[in-house]
Amino acid sequence: MERARLGSMTWTDLDDPIVVVPVGSCEQHGPHLPLDTDTIIATALADDLAARRHDCVVAPPLAITASGEHHGFPGTLSLGTEVMTTLVVELARSADWATGVVFVNGHGGNITAMQRAGDVFEHERREVLLWWPHLPDGDPHAGHTETSLMLALAPDLVRFDRAESGPIPAMVDLVRHGVQPLSPNGVLGDPAGATADAGARIFERLADHLAAAVDDWATA
């Protein structure tokens, strides 16, 4: 996969590629998953896309983003939505040398920033695709879905013996209160029963969705 990593190339290696930017976070993921869970998942999806499409190169990930809803948990770092919006917009503007830019977002807290950036890109008519996972049957945070994905992608980083369940509150309550008052352990869902096999199936499903979205965007 190294040949598809932008950071390892020289400028003369590049021939109008699609730049794929993994967008993660540095935030608590319960007592059992690492702080960079979202970054690991987003980067794996970006790498899979580059393996399928030889016109893609994977940029260094955005690893500290908008995680204000996890305020109060040690380890969480956040830029806030306003800064994150500007970051995404300016990054895409700087890539005028590319055919286009695909942001692969692995963190739900970034969606407002992505939507605001999308309005700018539409106004400027930029070739940018903003993509994030849609799993209506998944749980929100550090539960079965993310734990299974991490067991498939980075099992050595999962402290499964520490896994605990947590509530799944309404989105309006999460926005109003943040995670800590609603789930002191930081988990929104139930990691019990998570497996690497389930994670591999979830990952394949997400990777297929991403590849299809890029195919549609690139041929539009």
C-alpha cells in the first residue's frame, strides 16, 4: 500500500490523482478501544479504495478534528466545528493540482463541519466528495460496530477484557449534553459479542459503499 501513500511520494510521481483524505479523531472510545479508533478505520477504508482504484493516492490523515461532544474525557483533543470546517475547505483548495479530493470521514462529530464545507465546495464548484459511513443497524460509539471493526483491523489495540456497555441516548440529548453526562464510561452501545469476523463483514460493506460512491462521483 506504500506506493499509494502521498507522503512517501515526490511531486514528480504525481499525475493528476484523486487525493483521498482519511478523517478520524483523537477522542475517548470507552475503556477498551484506542483514542485513534476513528483514524484507524478511516485510513483502512482510504487504503482499500486506493487498492481498488489506481488513480487514488492516500493523504496523511486528519487525526485531531471536532470532538467537543467528548469533552471531559482524558485523551480527547478537539479543534471544534468552526476550525474543522476551515481546515477541510483550505485543504481541498490547496489540492488544485489534483483531479479531485475525497474525504473519508470516520467520526460522526465531524459531520456538521463536513456539511458546512460542502456548501462552500458547491458554491466554488470544486471536485470534492464528502463521504461518511451509513450503518442504520450499527450502534453509535465504541459498541458492537466499532469494536468489531477494530478486532478486524487492529486486534492488538483492543482491550476486550475492559469492554463495558453503555446507553444509546437520543441524538438531541447528545448534542445538548455531550457524552460524559449520559455515559460515564464513554460507550454508546454494547461491545458484547463483537468479533473480528463481524468486523470484516462490516468493513467490506463500508468499503463497497465508498468505492461505489467514488465511482459515481468520478463519472458524473
